[in-house]
Amino acid sequence: MHVNTGRVPVASVRLLLPSPVVELADDRMARHGLRLFLKRDDLIHPELPGNKWRKLKYNLQAAAEQGHRTLLTFGGAYSNHIRATAAAGRHFGFSTIGVIRGEEHRPLNESLAYAAAQGMLLTYLDRTAYRRKADPELIAGLRERFGEFYLIPEGGSNALAVRGCAELPAEIDVPFDVICCACGTGGTLAGLAAALPPGRRALGFAALKGGRFLDEEVDRLQHEAHGENSGDWSIEYGFHFGGFARRTSDLDAFIADFTARHGVTLEWVYVAKMMYGIFALAERGAFAEGTRIVAVITG
């Protein structure tokens, strides 16, 4: 691919869009009079699943139109966004740089090893410096070190990402009342909520401990993308299982049980925490009888 043509040849990658919507038959939902549907965004592409593709789609287009040859982004050591950006670079002809939070550890974990295998150059910032990832001075230093690049924020969340995620609700071909998604940086929830039909609401599940900043982030992203805060949305903060990329025996047992019941293995950093939360809220009576819930399986 010649990036300076100003176009990203999406047709060159086989994407399953719209992704399927399937109803989940589960007695734990049925006994509360609830219906649960899975929006299988994880099936969009094995290397560019779900909200990762939706967030990257218009950013890749912008990078190509601006003549960039390199993408630089930020993420933790277990970031699915880092993996997807590395894969997107390989598929669409961009060099990629991943700025990773924390110190380098060898051997690389599975996520970072995958990113490196896609051709991503990995560099590291200690946690103090990483908190300044949006600081113009830090970004300028990265440009001095690596040359010119197209900057994609941590988690891929910016106005263009919100635009991509906002395309999802229109793909849902069943009546629904609530749409649920996992939250890491807020971009997916911001897009979903902004595009909801009247009378629907969006519910996010924070995957990290101390994530109360996400309320402000969703507001900021919606204003950046649309000039206003829109949609009926809220965030659940009680299902992080100890923090980002942390897991417990309860979460592992839920994942194993879900696989046995439904033949779907839930990604554990984000998706499993959301699904656990949905079932827990159902048990608490948080959803009125007759509520139709869509859970976005981002992969």
C-alpha cells in the first residue's frame, strides 16, 4: 500500500460487517424476564475485532489522507488496542510504534510479543512519565526521537473513534432497551450513546479500578466529536475485579461456565467483566422485567 494516496483500502481486508446479533438462551436471564443478545463484534476480523476496528477505521483514513507513514499510540502491557494497531499497520502499510506504560519485561507477554511480531516498535515510559502522555512537550520529544507520525491516543479514543463506534447501533436489527459495553478509555460508550434511538440507554462497565474519570472522558469525547453531550448513558464501576488486567477465581469460574454453557470464550480483560456485571445486575433486579439487553462483545 502507498499511504500517500490518501486512501486506506479497506476492501483489501475481509471484514464481517455488520457483525451478527444473536440471542443468548440462558436461564439466569429468563427467570428474571430478561432477553440478552450478543452483538458479536469480536467476529469482525480476527486481528481487528470489535471496537478496535471501529475506533481505528477513521483514524487510519485520516492518517492516509495526511500522508503519514507511521502510527504511534499508547497502551498498557496487556492492551488490546496495542495489538490491533500493530495488526492494522501491517495490513494497511503503516509502520507502528507502541509506547508502553511501565518498565520493559522479558520475555514479552503474549500481547506485546504479538504486537512485536506484527512489526511494531515497542518503547517504554515509566508510570510517572506515562501520565503525561497527552503533554505536548512529551509528544514533541517522541517526534524528535522517532520522526513524524500520526498520533492515536491510548485506547484509540478520540473524535474519529467516537464516529466509528457511533455506527454500531444502526446495525442492531432487533428491538432493544439497553446496550452494554466494556469501558477502558470511554470512546466506545461515547459513540454508542450518541447514536442511540430515543428511549434506549447505554451502560458501560469500567474494566479498571479508580475509573471515575471515565464520566468526564465520555463527556469530553462526545463534545469533541459532536459538540455536545448526548444520549442516556451511565457507567458501572463495581466489576473491575481488582483493576485493569487483574482477574480473580470468581471471574475465571464465570468465564469457564460461560464457555461450557454457550461455546463462547469471553476475553477476560474487558468483555468477561462486562458480562459478569450484566448477570450480577440481573440477579439484583437492576433491569425491569421485559428488558431487552444487547451486550457488545468487542473481543
